[in-house]
Amino acid sequence: MMNDEFTSNVAYSLQDVSFSYSRGKHAGSEAVLKELSCLMLSGRVLGILGPNGSGKSTLLKLLARVYQPQQGTIEILGESLSGLSQIEVAKRVALVPQETLQVFPFTIAEMVLMGRSPHHQGWGGWHWEDSQDWAIVQNAMEELDVAHLGDRLVTEVSGGERQRAVIARALVQEPQILLLDEPTAFLDLHHQLDIARIIRRLNRERGLTVILVSHDLNLASQYCDHVMLLNKGRIAAMGSPHMVIQPKVLEAVYGCSVLVDRHPQSGLPRVSLPM
Amino acid sequence: MTPLDYFSETTFMTPNLDTPPLPSSSSVLSLERSVSSDATGNRAPVFSRTLTRSRWWAWVSAACVVTVVTFVVCLGFGTQTIPYSRIIAVVMAVVVGPFTEQGIGDPTSVILLHVRMPRVVLAFFVGGSLAMVGVALQALLRNPLADPFVIGISSGAALGAAIALLFGVGISVGSISALPICAFAGALLALMIMYRISMAQYGFSVYTLLLAGVVLNAIFSAFIMFLTSIADPNRAFGMYAWLMGTLTGPDWPTLGMLVVYLGVGLVMLGMHAQSLNLLTLGEETARSLGVEVERVKKSVFLAAALLTGAVVSFSGIIGFVGLIIPHAVRLVVSADHRLLLPMAGLVGGMFLMMADTVARTALSPSEFPVGVMTALVGGPIFLWLLTTRQTQLGMK
């Protein structure tokens, strides 16, 4: 029973999406994602979980249209993703990649400012930022506590600071959907908590739809409204953390036994490895 | 199972304790609200190292002034001493006034207008183009050691030009010489091979690129040597001199043609300055920021091949300009390609004007190829970069 209220609350709708990195004759045999169908609600935090090679990051890249699926359709906010231009996609979705290349000496402010480029069309993207762009950049940098690092080089700051700057760059795109690939992978505990709280705040205060890929089951359990468990390119389970993060489900997917108890504060499922 | 089945099975069973408010409009992320109160006020950027329009003009106009000064100074060097007052008068006459007044019989103005000036102008265009190609290749390959000479693009162009020269294809068809076009084809071939190699493995290393460049250079050089060895000795001797990179003897019509080729290439590069900025973040990230990566890559590669082809067909192989200059400009001025491209062009032009002045006057009255100069300066800098800046170069 699909009605208007329903569809307006859907960030992504995937129908039979298949994707493979190799082109040509072997394309079918090595599919990373296989006939994926699901709905992702807007205004929520969705965690995409799964073992190595299950297609998590690939799915995220399809959602940002970094790659396009060979089969199936993806709809974003009611529009066909393949029908939009790259720049139109970039105004709706921002992607925070797992690793940020840092070969050239750009400053943090310059890197954050690059997030404004989807909003400037014209002669090959040649433009000068106006005061409105600067105000947006300034606010995003203050929000993520990197404003004081504006003139430092990307290569000079710590991993946590760089990750916050990349999130600031994603915010100045003014997206409705924020995609994050392993946002806490290379961070210590303190910075993990920091980033997780920022993500939750952006969702709660701004209504930003967040879709994140993570290896960290506990982080996902604690901070996500919904989780999707991928296995070998298919959805193994999708629902609330309570439903998905259960010993039987995890054992079936990861192939090892796990202990699941309750988080002492939130009561949400908590995963531990057995002795 | 349809998407809706997932939806009904899972979502509505969720004990959602704190359902967030759903976005009501498209401007969910209104980050600008805190400044909307001073909507009229031009909030100046607080980051001193970030590029603004006024900083752009300041740098570019300063560099233009220094370029003009360098140009005049370089004109002053040569076997015959010409006072600077005379040089400035002739230059001014060329730029603003009717230069017939300077007198055709005057030997100093003939030397200036038909010997020194074309050569210094050629040096400027060649140096500037090489530096800008270096900038573009470095951004595209995300590798600060990419340089048209180091990765074999110049050799490819040279092979194309050598084929044209030795088999007489170089004889002009109509008024257009086939030489730059053959060089362009050679450069394009080399670029495509290089690109396939660098993209063959995900997250390719700097070393792969350098090794592939060395081998590509060796292969093209072998072809060129083979061609020169079967060629008529007189032609072969001219070939050797040209291959080492010389800027001798251009005339004004030839220069005019070079400027046409370079103009097309430079516009193609310049219009992608902002896309090049985003491409330094990686192709996937660039795409997620709205860059049509494939289109930009094709356009930049064509421009790089066109520029390298034109430059090599006029001046032979001049190495390392595309490596040293972009690195220095990034270090001192900015990594932003909107400023980096024009600044590298101007500084690269200045550098080669000076290097060529040394090459043609240091051992006066004989001279040595300017390619020797740039290799002697650039080679050690390249090695120094390779050993000391490994972390910064992304090699560790």
C-alpha cells in the first residue's frame, strides 16, 4: 500500500540492483552486488554492515553514483538516479570516503571549500566563491570544530581532524543525504565517539539522512536507527538493531560464534567475541 | 521479494524510541542561517592562505611584471652589447608604436627583432607550456613526479616528429606543417599507454609510474635511434641536435603557428582548473563532488598531448621544467589550480628564458642545448624530491 506520504519518506529505493567491477565477458560471474532490492528511509541513520567483501562500500558508491549498476534501478528521493547529471546528484548526496588522498599541499579550508563546487555551474566549473559560500564553509567548519585549522595543510593535521574536515566538506555540499564509508575506521576511541556523536547530531538536529558503512557492529547498534546486514552481495537481514544484531543472524553471516548482550546504558545489543 | 516487503516487515516493527523529525523541505541543511542577518555585509574569508579573486590578481599581475622584466633582461645578453635603453625603445616600439620608425638598416634592431626576440619568446612559450602540462598531468595522475619528459610523453612526441622529419612528412601541407600533428599523435599514444599502466592497478604507486616512464622512454628512444641510423647522415646530425632540446632559429610566422597550437591547448587546460582541483582528491571523490570525470580526463589528455606535441616539434626534448616549476609554485603560491596553472605558466616561461640565455651566452660564441641546462638543474632536484619528500609524495 504505497501512498504519497510513504514515498516522500523514502531516501532510496533499490530494485534488483546488480553490480560488477569487471566489464565484458566475465561481468556476470563476479557480481559484487546481486539483485539487491530495498527501501532506505529518509531522516534516519542507516548502518550497512557485513563481512569483508560483502559489497558494503560498493553499495555506498552506487548510492553516490560514483559507479552505476549494470542491472536494476536506483531511485533517490523519488527520482531516477541514472537520470540525474553528476552535479545534480552531488547537490543531493555527499559522500565521505574511507580514505582521503593527500598528495598535494591544499589547506583544510581549501579542501572544505571544494564541497561548494556542485553549486557553481558554468565554464568548466571556473568560479569564484562569494560571501555566501564563505559563510557556509565557515559555519560547517565551526560545527565540526575545524575552523581553527583552516590554514593548516591537509597533510599536517591528525587523522581525526582530517576526517572532521572531510565531513565539513560533505556538509557544505548542502546535501539531503550523507553517505559515510567507515567513518571511524582509523580513529582512536576518543575520536570514534566524537565522530559518532557528530553524525547523530546532524541527523537529529537537521533531519539529515545518514547512511554509513561500518565494520563496527557495536557502533552501528548504538547509533543507527536501522541496520542492513550484507552477505556476499545480498541482504541477509534488515531492520532495527534489536532484530538484526542477534547471535543466530551474525553467526550465519560471519561464520563464527558471537556473544550478544545488552549495552548497560542504552539496552541496545552489544556484540563480543567468545573466549 | 519487492522493496515494500522489506519495508513492511522490518520498519514498522521497529521500536523507534526517538523518531527524528522528517525533513520538511529541500533546504534541510541551511548552514547559512547565522549569517542571513548580515546578508548585505561581505563577509571576508578568515583563512589567509586560501585563494580569493584579489589574491589571484595580485599574484598574476606581479608575475606578469616580473616576466616582462626578465624578458627585457634576457634580450640584453648576447655576443653584441646592446644598451638597455635601446632594448626598451625597440620593445616599446613593437608593443605600442609603429616600429618602422626604428629604422630597418639599424643592425641592433635587426638583431633584437629577428634573432634574440623570437628566441626569447619561444623559450617563454615552451617553458610555460611544459610547466602547465606538468601541473595537469600531476593532478590527473595524482602524482607530483609526473612530468611530460619523465613519464615518456615528450619521447613519444619526439618519435612522431622524427618520423615526420626523416620521411619528409614534415614538408608543409598547404600552410600547415605536418610536424606538430605527428608529434601530437606520438604524445597522445604515449599518454594513453601511460594512463593504462597507471590505472591498471587500483591505488598505483609512484614507483610504478616512474618505472613505466623509464621503460617507455627507452622504447621510444630506441625507435628514434633506429630511425636516425638508417637516415641520411646530414639529416641525422640535425636530428641529434634537435633531440637534445634547442631553441635556435625560429622566425615570427613559425612562432605565430606555435601560439595557435598552444592557445587551443591552454584554453582546454584552463577551463578545467576547478575540476583538476577536485580530481586531486581521487576520481571517486571527484565524481561524488559532481565532476564528469571521463569527459574532463579526455579533454585534459588531449590538451596535454597537443601542448607537448607542439612544444617538442618546435624545440625538441627539454626535460624537468614540468616537474620543478609546479612543485616550486605549489610550495610558495598555492595548490589551487586556478592560480597554480597561470603561475606555473609564467614562472616556467621565465625559467626557460633564463636557462636559454645561459645556454646561448655562457660559452659564447658557441652555445649548448638548453635541454642540457634544464636536465642539469632539474635532475638533481628530482632526485632530492624522491629521497627527502617520500611521505609528502604519498610514497609511504
